[in-house]
Amino acid sequence: MDYPNVNVNDIRIFAWSSKPKTGFQIGTDNGVHVIHLPTGLEFKIDSERSQHNNKHIALSKLDKALRESK
């Protein structure tokens, strides 16, 4: 996926174990926290089971926010 407004040097990505909604998948790191250092924008996503999908959602939201702020 391409995020044209996001410079990888300007972000920090953290993962955490989100609380399972069904009691299954205990101990999986699927939550993602993306911080854009220059602006302070933060996105925390744990709505999907996959960390990859959550990262995509967070980066897409960041990309959209940066595009709208121009």
C-alpha cells in the first residue's frame, strides 16, 4: 500500500496486545499505535484481528489527515 503523504522517517509504530473480544487469541499483538512526530497526530487501531490490517487502517487515516491539512 502506498501512503504518499506519510514519510516513514516521521512516524513511530507500536504494537500491543489488545483485549480479545471473544476470549480467543489471547496474547496476540494486533493493536497498532501510529504517531506522526511532526504534527503529533496519533491513531490507535485494534478493530481487526490482523496487525497488518490495523496498520493499514492507521496509516490510511494518517495519510488522509495529512492530505486534508494541506
